[in-house]
Amino acid sequence: QVQLVESGGGLVHAGGSLSLSCVASSTTFTINAFGWYRQAPGKQRELVASIRSGGSTNYADSVKGRFTISRDIAKKTVYLQMNNLKPEDTAVYYCHAPIETMKHHYDYWGQGTQVTVGS
């Protein structure tokens, strides 16, 4: 019912920048809220940034001031601009779409994109 396709990961040196994109498609839901999560080897998946349907944003403390989440509703796309990357930002990054209906909550995930930051 919902497909999320990420792109933009890669290898970058510390201090560099990367931009991730996630395109959403659905024949059932209108998707306006998104999140970016990441999971490093041996660690739990954690929230990096989120944007609500009203446009408000939330960031993990570790990325505040360095990462920016934005969206283009017409293009059904959410972005994550990552600046001043650090080796500890190395992880698989996942796009997330929370869907609320009158009766149910659904969580949809993309396939993930690898971000590797070299020191």
C-alpha cells in the first residue's frame, strides 16, 4: 500500500555533506509526515529527524545544527540534508512514514541506504 524508496547514501569524509531523498508512493494514503531513522552495526535503530504533517520538525540531539529534514508534498518526497558529517553518523538510514487512520496506526519503512563517514 505504501512504498518508500531512498537514495543518496554513500561514502564521504568527515566534515563532508550528503543529501538523502525518499520518494513515497501510495494508492491508499496521503503521506505528509515522515521520519529518518538510522541503525549502526550492533546498535538499535534510532530517530534522526522527523517532520509532522503540519510541518514541525524534530531532531536527535546528536544531529541538531548539522542535519535538516524537509519535504516536497507535491513530489511526495522527503529529504535529509546532512552537513559536517562525523564518523559516528555512519549507519544505514531508513525513511519512515507513519500513517494514522481512524482505527489503526501503520508504520512503513524504506529499504535503507548506507551512509559511511570516513575519518
